[in-house]
Amino acid sequence: MISKFLSKLKSILFKSSVSSVTPLKEVKKTTKSAKGPKTKSAKPQKTKSKKVNSKKIIETLTTLPGVGEKSAKALYQAGFKTTKAVIEADEKDLLAISGVGVNLVKKLKELK
């Protein structure tokens, strides 16, 4: 009953004579085979490496004077991935980040 409804709806919306609806499972199978084979073990490794990389980046950001773990996380979430990017950033951009204050920006600008 639902498939008849969907085919009728498609024919009305797209003004074509769609007589049958392709099952969703067949569509998924064709799109998967078109993309190529995937290994299931590749996905968890990518997410695990991203977590490790983010921790390493946050640790390196804490090497800046006045930057603690909270402000390093805030900087990382704002898109600053290197200490050089933080040092060269505009004061307005840094102040727009929650967890970064005026004193921290002053300390960072002294490094330039």
C-alpha cells in the first residue's frame, strides 16, 4: 500500500509514469558497490588518530605562555592548530573565543 502511494506521489510530483518503486535495499547495494570496497577496520583507526592528534595539538598549545588546558581546548575548537597560528592571529579573533581574555592576548602578542 505504501509503495503504491509513493509511486503515485512520484508520478504526480515528477510528472512521469513511474510504475514501480525500487526497494531501498537495492539502492543502497548499488551505491555501495559503485563506491568500491571499504574495510571496516579503517574507520575506527581514523577516529582514534583524530583524538590522539587533537590531544597532541592541545598539549602543544599549552606550551604558550598563559595558555592552560581550558584555553588551549578553546583555541583548538576555534580552529587554531599550531602555536604559530595563535601567535599570528588578530587580537579581535582571539578575543572572540570563549575562554580567552585580554591578559592572555597581551601575553601572546608579546611573543611576536
